[in-house]
Amino acid sequence: MKFLFALMLCFSMAYARAYGQENSSTLEVLTLEQAISAAQANNRPLKMAQQSVLAANDEILAARTQRYPQFNVQLTGSSLLTPVSVSFPEAAFGTIGSVPNPSRDVVVTTNPKFSGMAVAEAYQPLSQLYNIHLNIEALQVGKRLVEEQLRQQRQQLTNSVKDAYYSLLQTQSALDAAQDNVKSLRQIDLTTDEYLKEKTVLPYQSTGVKAQLAQAELQVVTLQDTMQTQKENLNVLMARDLRTDYRLSTVPDELPEETSLEAARQRALDNRSEIRQARIKVDQAIYSRRIQKAQYIPQVGIQYLFFSPFAIQGLPNSVNALGINFKWDLYDWGYKKHLMDEKQRSIDQGQLNLTETQSQVAVDLGNRFRKLREARANVKVAQLAQQAEKEKLQVVLDQYKQKATLLSNVLSEQANMTQANSTYLQAISAFWTARSDFEKALGED
């Protein structure tokens, strides 16, 4: 039964490999840049975050309208529920010559009826225009902060795409090594079968080889399934049908920033979102202090007033007035000064936070730079060791075919090859992780 299972698995692997080779040329070749572009264009959470930028822009447009004249109209209509009587005694308003005014006691009664009043006002701010300008500038700085937060979210999406892409490349490397292992075990199996017919090896030795081959083929199937799951996850990040199949394109072996730590640090200081947000928050604190300082400016504006007490007897039909409105708080017991001191402390705190963030970014970038350099060197060592074991295994296989060595020696060398492959895959995994961390530390879009 074990032999039959191994034979069926071998046939299925051969068919899958042949089918894959036939159709691999027709699959879409997906580059890392295309994957990032598709994710940024179609990712739904990112589209929702873009609404915050639009809302910040609407707030700026609303603030700009405060520069223009303000109009308001107030209408009041009422009716007395009971009569109102007012008494004016004789000579209440003095005398005219020797005649008292009024000449006798008078009672004026207002009968209940509808009356109304209209007030229309137009006000154009003058001295407040500077304060309004500062508010608009502060809102624009706030918009920059929202845009930077959106950029940070876009970077996080880009990093997720890179992680998924690099994981696929890592799985592909593991699959290549597993397929090489299957290839060498098949050669051993074929030669062992011939020797079994010649009775130069024992049956249990042949069965042991077939068991190792079946295990290696199972590992290939497992890696293929893992790769398919990773492709589906990447499709989800790009917001497209998860059943879409594709092939991976190679990525540059080395990044330009890997050649110089100082150049990489400068790039990170220019691009890292936390640094840019810290700078924007300092600008916000500066504008907040300027706005507070502008409170010392008196409020001066041009005011037009229209007053019409219609349906009220004894009063003029309308009153028109045009003048200047002036308001100034002469003394506030140090209220504005204390608020300005508080704003200045916010500026100092923001500048210290910016300096601290820059230092942390520089340290983090240096650590990622060195980790990537070590990982790349480790891959080179593991790759050379793997190549040496591969060549040595081929020599032992040739000797085994010529009956110049024992099966135990072949299996021992095969085990060494498997260990070299495992070491190489660990080095590749560490390299792609270090590569991803280094690109995140650079903070590029």
C-alpha cells in the first residue's frame, strides 16, 4: 500500500508539474510595483480614509467665508393680550412759557392689536481679517496633518503588500529547494530499484528511499498549497478576485539605500511619517500661539443697521445707520498672557518631540541597515554551502550508479543536502524579513 501511494503521488506530481509548465507562460506576471499600485487604487479602507482629507478641505472653505460681510435679519411680531395704560400727570414734561405740559393729567391706553419690528444688519470685519487669516492657515496645517496620516495609512498598506509579496518569493525559494530534493531522491529511487532487482540492496532499504521520496513530494504539495493561499491573500489586499492567478516577477537584488548608511538615514528623516507629523504639529502649535496673540488686536468693523418698527404708532417708519463698531478689552488681569505662555510651552514640547523622534528614527534605521547587511551575507554563505552540498551529492549519486559507494553514504549525503537546504531557507526567510523591515524604516511611499 505504501508503494502504491507513493506511485500515485508521483504521477500526480508529474502531471501537476507538466500542467503548470504548460500554463505558466500564459499567467499574468505581477511585479511588486503593480501590486502596490493596484492596492492603493482599489483598497476599500484607504478610500474611506480619503474622506478625512475632503472634510478638512471643506472646513477651510467654510473658514474663508468669514472674510466677507455678514448679513442677518431679525423680524419680531407680537400682539398685546391686555391693554397697556400709561399715565402722564399735569406738567410731567415741564412748562412751555407759563403753560404746563401736559396741561392736565393724561392717561394713554394702547388697545391690543398686532405690531411688529424688523432689524437688518450688515457687518464687515476689518481688524479681525488678520485673525481669520491665521485661522485659515492653521486649518491648512491641520489638513496637511490629515494628508500625512492618510499617507501613513497608504504606507502601511504598501508594507502589507510587500510583506505578502516577499512571503511569496520566500515560499517560491522553499518550493524550488523541495523540488530539487524530490529530483535527487527520484534518482536514488530509480537506481535503488535496479539494485533491488540485482539483489545488491535489501527490500527495506528500497522502501526507506521510497518513504523519503513520498515525504519530499508531500512537502512540495504543501508548499504549493501555501503559495496558493498567499496569492489569495495578496489578491484581497489588491481588492480583486481572489481566484486570479499570476506569476511573480523578480525584484532588485539590492536597494540603492543599502550602499550608504548616511544616505539611508537622510532619506528616512525626509520620508518617515512620524517625523513629518511631528513637524506639522510644531507648525500647529506656532499658529495656535499666533492666533492667541491676535486676541490683543481690538475688534474694528463697519456696521450698517436698518430698524423698522412697523405698525407701531408714534415711532418713525424706519431708521438707517452706518458706522464703525469698536471693541477693546482694556485689562484682563493677565488672562491672554497666561494663555500665550501655555501656547509657547506647546511649541517647546513639539520641538523636543520632533528631535526625539528624529533620533529614534536614525537609530532604528541604522539597526535595520545592519540587520539587512548581515542577512544578505548569511544568504551568501548558506547559498555557497548549499551549492557545495548539491555538487557533492551529485558526485555521490554518480558513484552510487557505478556501484562505487554504498546506499548509506548516499542517504547520509542526501540528509546533508536537506540540512543545507533548510539552512538556506532560514537565511532566505531572515533576509526577506530584514529587507521588508529596512524598507519600512525608510518610510517611502
